[in-house]
Amino acid sequence: MKTQKPSKQRKRLHQSPLHRRGKHLSASLSSDLKSQFKTNAVTVRRGDTVRILRGDRKGLEGKITRVNTKNYRIFIEGITRDKADGTTTLIPIHPSKVMVTSLNLDDKWRRKILERKGAPVEVERPEEKTEEAEKLAEEKEVGGT
């Protein structure tokens, strides 16, 4: 932190580039996930299941459908409001007001991030090991001849 002046803090928050905004879109993990992954918070992503901790909808749980990095808000499945014209719209919620109850681990890069943060290394699938072993064997044969 280079400055303590609140106006400059807000200015830097709202003028930050997209690659730094993701850092501000983090939420705390549930106690089960904290013990499993050995970390307190993660950046929220689409597909994570979260529980709302503050506001009128406190206690409701749902899956993240959209992440808005421009406004630092997330949209949760089922958390909607009725507009005057009768249509329903998703309610934007700040990620600091939610707790992650289940992570979307489809992305291998996210698994690597969690491992870097202290999560135990998961056992590799046997299929992956056999593919790697075959590649190594092929390289040895090509190199040996």
C-alpha cells in the first residue's frame, strides 16, 4: 500500500486494470474447505457455490452464474428481484459478503493455484500417469536409436 489517503485508495480501486481486479473478487471459504485446502480465501469463479452472509438474503445459498469485474459484483443463481414491469433480474452482490461452500475445480489452473496456496497435492489419475509413461518411453526409444 503506497498511500493511506482514502480518496486515493478508492481511486486506485476503481481505476485498476482487469488483471488486478480479480484479486479484489475473493471470498472466504467455509470451515470444511479451509481445513481441506489449507487456505482462508479464494477468488470467486463461475460455478462456485456460495452462501450469503449479509443483507436481506442472508443464509441463502446458490451457484455463481456471473462475475462482473468492472463493478466488483457477483450474481448468484436464484437470488433475484422483481422489477416494476414484472421481469426478474439477478441481484449484484459483493464477494466479501459471501462464503464459498463448494469450489468448482474443473480448471486445472485453479487446482494448481490451490496447491500453491498450501492445499495437499491430489493423487494423479492412473490414465495421466500411463500417458506420461508412454511419452517417456517413446522419447527414450527415439533417443536411443
